[in-house]
Amino acid sequence: MGTASSSSLLNSWAELESAQDRENTTLLYGNTKDTEHFPEECDSKQSQELEPKALVTRKEIAIFLAALTIVNLAAFNFLILMIVRGSMPSANLSPVTLDDLPFQSTFVGFDDLYDRLGMGNRNASASLSRGPMTNIPRVLLQLDASNPTKYSPLWTEKWVTDGGMVPYRERRMIVTQSISTFAEFHVMDYGMKNCSVSLAFPGAASSMSSTPTYRLDIWKLDWNSALDHHQLTWINRPQRKERLGSFIISSTTRKSTQELEGYLCESGTYQILEVTCGAGACDLDVASGQEAQGLFMRQGVYA
């Protein structure tokens, strides 16, 4: 009797605890009746709530692409119309050759540096403690006034090697009463703006004892780019701008180096000179290589 009553009491206590657990679960998670009976429907509802809504619909994208296409077609038609009417700005532009493009200075900021020091451009050049430097002409060619349409080819003297014909690296300066020599110099370095034209003769020429006296005139030409020696003739040669000076050629002067008074020349510019017969029976033919012989230029500071 006692055993039966205690067992009944335990069963009642277990049922009470089970009911209390179901009540607590309902309070925490809500009513799970629908989830137990309709799990698929609940899952679909939750997935619909979690799916992000599209910011732009396909219809809106199609409308945007159509509008963009219309704008592009209108712009293209406008450009075609401007070209046909000849009102495009590029239609009035003239071609620019490479020789007309300026050389960019490699001495960036040097002028500003000396200006900040209070020395200025000219004083900056004078403050540089450097001696004169020798500038060899890049091109020496001859034009004949008696044959004004003739071109003057460069490097005509060649010698045969295993790799083919190689021109002699020499420059010839020829001046007669009808032939003039044109020299092309490129001004180098920073601050070396004082250019003076010099003339020296090789040893064989300076040893000549009997030489008629004549005068060579040095002209600076109105030309600021490289010479096109492939198409240069006496007819289309650059015009003379100013006379820099003269050299007197005689038996005495052939034994010494002559130098004209310097003039201002900017760094990076081309200096195109013409050597003409000024007076007398001019008959000069001097060949030079990389040495300071024949016609060359001295560059120094401009004080």
C-alpha cells in the first residue's frame, strides 16, 4: 500500500514538471504548433522575409541602356555634321614637324634656384667656376651658288669593312668664291651661354708657307632648328641674320687659332652659321674629325 502510493506520487510529480517545461518553452519561443504541423510553409515564409529586395529592376536597366544609346548616337551625328561643315577646331591645325618641337631642358629648376639666391640668370652663369668647353659642329655641308638646285650629300667618303660601307668620320670645310659652308651647332650644358666661333688649321695646313690672303665672313642664320641636309639647296637655304665677324686667312694666321667675340646663346638651342668668302681669292679646304680643328665653337659663362 505504501509502495503504490509513493509510485503514484512520483508519477504526478513528473507530469507536473513536464507541464511546467512545456509552459516555459511556449513563453520563450512562442507557439510551435504551426511549425510542427506545417514546417514547409514556415520555411518558405522565413526565406521570403530574408531575401534582399533588388535595388534596380530589369526594366529600369533596359530603359537606362536605351537612353545611353540615344545620347551616343546624337553625339556621333553631331561630330559628323561638324566635320562635314568644316567647323571642327582640328580642321584648322597645321602639321608640326619634329624639328619644330623644342628640347626640354635637363637642368630643371636651376634658374629658380639661382633666382632665389638673388643672383639672377646672368649672374648665375658668371658665378659658375668652369672654364670654356669645346663644341664640335654636328653638321658641316657645302652649297654652291653657281649650282643653286644641287643637294650637298653628307659622308661621301666611305671605306669597306666586313659589315659594309662605313663613312669616314670627318668634317670638311670648303669655301670658295661660289661655295659656302653651313655649320650646325647645338648649344650644350647649363650656364655656358657665351658662344664664340673659332678657326684652327691642322698641322699639315699650318706648315704651308705661301698662302694668298683672303677674308672669311661668319654669318648667323635666321634658323632655330636642325638643318634638313637631305633637301637643303642654295635656293631654300636659311637667310642671313647678322654677321658675327671675320677671319683673315694668310700664311701667318694659319699657324694660330683665331676666335671671334662671343655672343649670347641659350642652352639647348641650335646655332646655324654660314662661312662665306668675304674678300680675296678664297680657296679653303680643311678636313677635321673629333678634334678642335677647322671650324668649332667655344662655350663659356656669360658675364
